[in-house]
Amino acid sequence: MSTQSLFSKKNIQSQQPDTRRGLLEELNLPPEVTAFIRKNARSLQIGLICVVVLVLAWIFYDYYSEMQEKKGASLLASGLQSESSEQRVEVLGRVIRDYGGTDAARWSQLELAHLDYKEGKFDAAAAKYKEILDALPAGNSLAPLVRLNLAQSYEEAGQIDQAITQYSLLKKSAGFINQAYWGLGRLYMAKDDPVQARKAFEELLNSLDDTSEPGLKSQVEAKLASLDAGKIVSSSQPEENQK
């Protein structure tokens, strides 16, 4: 039986060191990092797959949300163009039902509340405005407008205290300060509370400047003058009549 020579080609090749370099070696990573990657290769692969799936899901969600917004906006536009009130209400309801959570759905709710207000259904309008306001995120730019509509609906419905509460909150919103003080002054006069009415009109007068809407200052001064006139008339009555 012949024995394999120590100097045969096959034996020499098997004794040579493996000098092949993998991708990790080509990246010139530190030996510790390379060893860690090789040891945890399976876990790292699973993690990478999870990241890819999350990214794809996020992309799909963005695409889906964008499509919902576009479809909702298109349906809202068609509803607003409808001349029939019944058809408009039906289309706006579809937007809210089929595209809830979109801006189009929120504007549809607001438009339905406006319709109730125009038709004199002030309690129903107030309920809708309050629902919209409660659902808005904190600091949303639409909130002051909805709050103003809610205050006006309460006022028309005869719910004076609720209207005063909303106007008092509206004072904190830039761009609505004049309307808030004017509403408060008017409501306090309706409640026959001249002290609070005067306070509201004076604060409004102090907040006005040259950029304020024309004629508002004269209207406020007229309200204050009427309060002064009422005070003078009251104080000039005989003591027995005052009692």
C-alpha cells in the first residue's frame, strides 16, 4: 500500500493557513466588533428584519393617511357645493363616518354645527361645537374659533352663565380678545350686573389701539356712557323709589 507523500500538492495545500478575508474584515472593524457580530449574527438579522418591517409599515400608514385625507377633502368639497340642505347634511355625515380622524371630518362636524346655528337650533349647535372643542388637541389653532361659536350658541340659547365661561376662556386667545371682552360686557349688561359689565368694557377699551377695527372704540365708549347714565338715573331717584 502506498502512503501519501508529505510533499504532495494536496497535503501542502491543507497545511497552508486560511488567508481568505470576509466582508467584516474588509470593513476594517475592530476585532471585538467583528467577533460580536459573528456571535450574534442571527439575533442581528432578526432585528434588522423587524426594523425593515416597521419602516415599511410606517410608509404604508403615511400613504394610507394621505389617501384618506384626499378622499375626505374631495367628498367634503362636493357636500359644500350641494344646494340642498338635506343632501349637504347627508354628505357631511358620510365624511365623518367614512373618514373619521381626518381634517375633512373635523370641518364637516363644524359645518353641521354652523347649519344648526343658522336654522336656530342653538342647543344642538352648542352640543356639536362642544364635542368638536373637546376633541381638539391642546393648542390647536382651530380651538379659539370653535370656542367663539360655542359661546355665541350658548348666548342665543339663553345659557348666559355657560356663555360667560366660554368668553372668559376666549380672552386668553390672541386675535379673539376684543370679541371676548365685548361678549362679556354685553352678557353682564343682560344679567343686570353693571360692575362686571363696566370692568369688561374698560378692559376692552384699554386693549384697543390704532390697528383695531374701526368704530369699535366708539361703540365701547357708548356702552360705558350708557352704564354711567344708568348709574346717574338710579342715584337721582328718591330714596323710597330706590328701595
